[in-house]
Amino acid sequence: MSEFKDDENRRVDASIGELRPSIYAVIESPADFAALRQQWARHAAVPVIAENRDEGIDHSWADLDVRTMLRGEQSEGRFAAYSVVLAPGVGLPAHYYEDTHTYLVVADGEVELGVGNVVDSVGKHSLGFVPPRTRQSFRNTSERPVELVIVHSPAGAERAFEAAHDHWTETGEQDESSYHAILSRFGVRFDDTLLENDGKTNYELPPVEFEFTGHGDLERLREKFLELPVLPRLVRTTPDEYDSSLTGATRRKQLLNGDTSGGNAMLNLVSGPPGLGAPPHHQPTEEEFFFITGGQLELTCATETNALTPGAFAFCPRNCTHGFNNKSDAEAQFVTLNSPAGHERTMAEVHRMRAQGATKEALHDLSVAGGFVFHSIEALG
């Protein structure tokens, strides 16, 4: 049986669990941020698995319960990720980031979410995609706690949250304006002024016309995505869209793709019965996140395989082995985030070719050209 691994894949896998101390930096200006990000970029990303939010760094302040699950030191500066729990009545008012994309997924509960000029009460597995210089807000208007999963790209906001947390532990101050002033040093702006991008939430563009046939096409597709405007999105998800027990079959909802994110990312909600799985593979040109939201999923990330339950998190950087299997006797639910986008087009073509009886060798060649390498050709049967 052929095994499609390479030295870079093995190197990244071996780095899981590698400690990454925080790089000292005083952030007072955009130039300070740029210098820190340059330092991050000199350290290759490492795989990260956390079985629950308690493994994150406590960056809470005032009434916000924040755990930082991924830092710039671990992601080559490309991402930071958080679990945020909101008690009833808690949230953040309208604000925006100068240079950061925000991906916000409701992991549990119902929250009032604002993206651009659209504000809606949305439930579990709903998505807010907020490009730079676009307003966002969230508040728990329900009677029970809400958990949000937030990813920022590039990293950096975790330093703002750390500074707010330090102020909180030193003073115990409750005044929101004090924390807004702290966050503003890191490019977070609390402002109700309507921004140019705010009125474009959920604006629909025709998908990029592109025929995926082989080597070099993924790069060309991503170049076409980059020509698109990056528009905000607020995607509501209802329980019947992800409850696979209604059909007994795997259900997938694409929350975001390259056509709707300007190529920045794709997000999929996956829900499936026992037996749902994807064999080990790696992606040389993109990262992938996993957020477990229901049931139990056996997830491989690098050299570790863990049975993960809701609240668990995994970050698989470029060239990191990953795969999953629902070995339980119940439905499993999880959200994946891939960045940059593009291989969703490859997957669609692979499924089409498989249905037409293509050989395993042909499917392997197309998948490699499309950005993902399965470690066994038998996986493509």
C-alpha cells in the first residue's frame, strides 16, 4: 500500500506539543504590531489540540469570559482563536478591527449578533464573517449562557485581550470605556459610525466560473478569488439543517466559501451518524481548524488521536496530518475552517469523478493538484 508522506509533513507532525513562549512586545502603534507579526512569521506553526476551553489561557475581563486557544506564536502569526462564554446580558457593542478578519461561530445557545448593518438573533452553528473595517457586535439576550468560537486572522487581538485581562486583575474595574481604550491601542475601534462595508452584508455575487482539471488550477482559482470584494456575512443556521438523525445520513452546510469570503476561508458544518470519517491526509498550502460541537469525534491531528467532545478544538497547520472518524453510537457535529479557500472546488470535482468511476490513481492526482494529499491511495476507493 503506497503512503504519500514527505519530509515537511513528518516535520510538522513531530512539532505537536512544542512549547511556544510569548514573545515580549510593547504595542503602542501599528508599527509595533507589524514588528511583532514579523517575529511570529519567523517561527513555523505547530499543531494544537485542546480537549476543552479550560486548556486555553484565561484572558477574561469584567463580565467577558475569554479563553485564548491559539496564539500568534503557534500559528506563524496567521491566526488566533478563542472560546468566549457570555452570561445573560453580556456582550460587546459595535466595534471593528482595522486589519483583521473575524470568523464567529455560535457553538451553543442563542445570541444577538451584528455584522455590518444587519443585527439578528441567531442560534447554534450560525456564522458571522466580518472583514476588516466592518462593524460587529454580540450580546446574550437569552436567559442562559452562550458560547462563541472566534477566530481572528491575522493574529494579534489576543494581545489586546491579554492587556484588558491584566487591567482587570490589577484593578477590578467595571467601566466599559476603560477597556475600550485599552483595546483601541491594538487596532480595535468602538464606533457607531456607519462604515463603507457595513451596508454590504450578505450581498450575493455570482460564483467564479472555473473548471478544475489539474496541476496549477488551485493557485489560479485562488488568484481569481483575490479579485473579489471581501463582503461581510451573517449566516443563520436552524436545527433541522444539521440534525443528521432526521435523515440518518451525513449532512453538510457550507457556511462560507471562497466565492463569499474573497478566498480567505471556507467553513463547513458537518453532522453525521456513526461511521462518518475522513482518512489521514495533509494540505500543503492551507490550515484547518476543527471545533467539536456535538457528540464525540475521534480526531487525528499530527501524531495524536483523541476522542473529542463538545468544546474541544484542534488547529492543523499546513502539512499537518489530520483525519477523523465517528466511532461512537450517536451523531457527531463539528465545524471546520480552512484558510485559504479553494479546495472545496477540488472536493466537488473528486466526488463527480468518483461517481463516474474514475481510477484511484486519477483521483489521487486530482486531489494532490487540488491541495490535499491522502496518505493511502486506498482511501480514494
